[in-house]
Amino acid sequence: MKKKVIINTLGCKVNQYESASFLCSFEECGCRMAEKGEDADIVVINTCAVTAKAGAQSRQTVRRLMRRHPQAKIVITGCYAQMAANELAQMVETPVCIVGNGNKHLLVEAALKESPCDLTMLMGRILKKKEICPLPMRRFGNRTRAYLRVQDGCSNFCTYCIVPYTRGPSRSLKLSEVLSQAKRFEQAGHKEIVLTGIHVGMYGRDLEEQTDIADLMLTLCQTHPDIRFRLSSIEPQEMSDRLLQAMSSCQNFMPHFHIPLQSGDDTILSRMNRGYDRETFRSVVEKCRASFPDAAIGIDILTGFPGEGAEEFANSRALLKELDATYFHVFPYSSRPGTLAATFKNQVPKSVREERVAELRALAEEKKVCFYQRYLGTERSVLVEHKRNREGMLTGFTDNYIPVALSGDNKLMGTIIPVYLERLEETTVVGRCK
């Protein structure tokens, strides 16, 4: 009888890529995904630790799935498992396997092994890792859009961030392996690929072969002209003129950027160890807009960092209001033990952080609606997803990352079609097939 597996994923696109690889490997070993309501034989939880809230959600998920599947083998991996393995080992009451981020290629084998003991730990010294963990796959689940992890780890050590300690130093996937994975995704029918990583702009700098993120984007777009490519979050320092030129030369690169700002105040940026100032960030956004006038430009902003007073917050808000951006991802600062910022004085009260988050999210909503309205009455190409919304309408994203709902047959799912953007209903753009 086939073993039944559940994979629960928290956190970033890299985690989602890794979980998709686990899924493929389990299926190749004769397992199947447990259906809703079924008791699972194996439960994999791919955890996150980027914020205190994410860590709490990871613990809650472990407890919930242990209660729901008391006879299952529990496998815990991801960033929270990497930083709190001993805590998790003490918390669980069933057979458990804890797999560090550097050993995820061993996860499926460990999960299927009839372990004689109650605890298996495959951790390793993540800060000493020099090669990326190989996780090839045939397809990215049933998604129309596939994530392709080309890089892992980060060597920046921003003062608020735990990720370098849970993911290790920056490591890149060899170009030949990236191209092989992209080919497998195309053969599986994926129409769009998103290049992702923890610090994707550092791609290639650790490889013997002379390559970088600009070369990678150019090579992929030229090698797979029928695939739409996107680039996930990239630091402002890596958004070079050469990268913009490479992307603008490719018709199948989608006009969409996500660039972390974190603060619009120079003093706070320095305390964060971000390596740029507000005017540098402004110029990066302006260059992106000049090269790609229709581009969606997303921004990460962190508010409530230690020492962020009213003036520093006002500087952030003012810069965000001035920038021609599309959307913001707004996060409250979360103190992470083990990071330098956790030791800083002038911690901002939780109530103040929450007020600032609410204010910036309101501004973000205004920006997003304004961007959507800009394209009403125009035609854009849309990749139709393999799912419908609650109203039964097809859904998809335009080339410049506007989510669209439209009427149509299921045969449109997984295809790229021209769509006329008719109207805005609250924050949803409604279109119709041309």
C-alpha cells in the first residue's frame, strides 16, 4: 500500500521550491499525497523563522499536525528547525526526524527509512556549507508558475536578520543544473518560471565559472523563448545597469521587480547594515521605471526597528509615498535572539509598531489601486491559473503582475491569452478575453 504524505510549507519561495521537490521525490518512491481527512503516514513541515511570528506559527503547526496525525512519522525541516532543533526535539512526542537546511536532499530518504529510534537529526554545520543542496524535480506540483531556486544562503548579515544563521553563506546552483531544471519545467508544461533564492542577486559569485545573475537571466530567456521569466526579490545593490539591459533585451522577461527597502531613513538603514541610502534606492526604482515603464515594482519595508522615532518613520513614509511603486510588503520589526539588533537600545513599543504597520499598509493599498487603475481599458497578456476564485471566475496574472479575474472555459487554464482589463471591483481587476 502506498504511504500517504502531507507536506506543510511556511515562509518563502525557496521553501516552496524545496517542498515541491520533496513532493516529486515521494511520488517517485511510490508514495502519494494524503487527501483531505485522511490519516497520513508521513508529515513533513517546512518551517520558517524570519520573524518571531513565523517561528510561533512553525511551533503551532508542528503541534497541530502531531495531534491530527498521531501515528505519522513527523519530519521537521526549514529555518526554524535549523535554529531550534533541540527545542523541537523536546517538544514532540512521536517519532520525529529533524533535517537541517543543508541536508534537505536527504529528507525523503530519512522520512521513508524505518528508523529504530524515536529521534533522527540530520543537521550539519550550516555556516560551513560551501555548496547548494541539490533538489532537482520533474515538475512544480500542479502550478502554472514554477519557482526555480538558483541560489541559497546569505552573507550580508543585516543586523535584524536571522537568515544567514539558518541558511548559511551564499551558494549558487551551477548554470548547467539551472538550465536542466528549466528544461524539465518546460517539458512538464509550466509556462512561467520565477527565479528565486535567499539572495538571488549574488548568483554565480561563488562559482568557478564566470557568470552572474545578468548572464543567467539572459541565457534562460534566450534558451527558452516560449517561457515567461520573472526575477524574485533582488537587493537594490544588485539591480545594475547591465542586469536591466539584459532583461530589457528579452521579450519573455516579465516587467516585474521586487526590491527590499526596509527603511527610508538613512540612520536606520545604517543601523540595519543595509549598505545603501535612501537616494540610492530612489535612483534604482527610477532606473527600473525608465527601462520598464509598465513594470510592477514591489517593495519590502520594515517598521519599528530599534531607534526608529517619529522623524525616522516620517522619512520612510515620505519616501514610499514619493516612489512610483506598485505595492509594499509591510512588516513590523521582530526581535530575533542571536541577531545584533536584538541587543540594541530604544526598542519600539509593540503598539507603536502596529500603528505604523497599519499606516503603511493603508498607503500600500492606495498605491496598488492606483497602479491597477492605470491599466484599465488596456490589453495585457495573462497566464491563466489552474484554479477559479470563490465566485467561480478564472484567475491569472498579467505580464506586469496585475491579478485578474475573468469568465471563461477550463480549457483556458494554463494558457497565455490577451485580456482586456475592464474594471476594478474593490481591489480585483476584472477582465474579458479578447
